[in-house]
Amino acid sequence: MDNTYPLRAALFHDATPVLPRPGFAFRRTGRKIIFIGFNKTATSSLAMLMMASGILTIHSSGNGKLFGRPEAEQATIPHATRHIKANLDAQRPPLHGLEGYDVFIDLTVGPHDLNLRFAEFHAAYPDALFILNTRSVQGWLASRRAHKKLVQITAKYLVLRPWQVLEKWRNDFATHHANARTYFARNAPDQFFEWPVSAPPEQLATFFARHDIPLAPSLYFHIRETGGLFLPPPLKAIAHPTEIPILPSNQP
């Protein structure tokens, strides 16, 4: 990967651009950071926080785009989560081919929730950090139900009725949380953190700080709801592509 990162979108908070800003540079963390919460759990807000904190981030959305990449490159970039799924299914390291990024958020592609396969990620990247971003199951189900045609897509793929899809999701949510808590308590308790999206982002920053990764919690804000972007005034500004330096993790 080049030592610069083309960034297109600059989101504004309190009339101050989060990205890009003078002197801004991305810094390699030296380890992978994998968010294993489902989609519809503040993934867009978390992706912007990671980017604004100078961490190279992939946030894979349902339309096949990668968070923060310029529009001109979209056609040449494979859907990250499909790429990860292909790696997992072929028993390759799940992030093979994506080594230039450190944070991975939103591991859902169509009816497939790759976050359920966290143990395979941990086996491939034993020093990775794992964050379970979560919310109330009722709010999550309501948000997921409103998300495009995800219920219909999943129902068709799994040959289920829509109400059965919602029941499956409810069960998956409970099982995933229980499995993740049990697995990491036994195998890597210091590398796991559960973060409810209603909690202060400073809690997340404290966890990152324990692993010598600086995070800027003041740059966290709610930027997305199902159906569109919702930003503080002046809402959204699109910047011209900007070449941002990437520093190695050991460079001051």
C-alpha cells in the first residue's frame, strides 16, 4: 500500500472539519482491531471515530463501498466483507489482501454475519483486539428490520418467512454475545472489550489506551441512522481528495 491515503469525505462537527485537518496523519497500530458487533450498532459512527483518530479503517457497507475511499476508486475495490468471507471459506487468513488496514468494522454481507466467526479471526491474529459493539436487542431488531431489504434477502436465502428471520436474528444476537463473552474470558480477556453504543466513547478510548493506541473520543458523534446521514450543523461537506501521510506504528 502507498504511504498516503486518499480521503474524500470530510464530516463537520461543531463547524470544525474532523477530516482532513492540518498536520493529520494516519498511524499504523501494529495489530488488527476487529469490531465483532452486528451491523446497526453504530458502525458508521465508530468508523469515523477510528479514521478521525488516525487509524486506517475499513467500514464495509452493503453497496460494496469502503468507508472513506474516493469515488473514482470504488469500481476497482472488491467488497471488503465479501473478500473476507471468501478468505474464511477458503481457509485463508480472513484479512489476507487487506493488510494495509488496521481496523475492520461491520462484518455483515447480505445474509452472512461474519462477526459470528470471531474465533477464526482470533486464531489467525492472536494479538488482535476485539470490540463487541452492542445495543438493546429490541432497538437492534427494529433498526435491522428497517435496513433496505435485509429481511427479504435473508428470508429468500434461508428459505424462511420474514417473522422467522426476525426470530433467528434475536437468537443469533443472544447466542453471539454469550459465545463472545465466554470465549474471550477464557482465551484473551485483556484483548476483548464490550462497548454498548449508549456508553461514553471515553470508555472505548480507555481500553485502546491500555494497548498504547490513542483514540480521540471528542470526535465521536452519531452520524447515521437507517435511511440517511444525520450530522450536526452544517451536516456534511465533501472535500477534494487529500493525500494524508501514513506513519509506521513506531514513528513518533
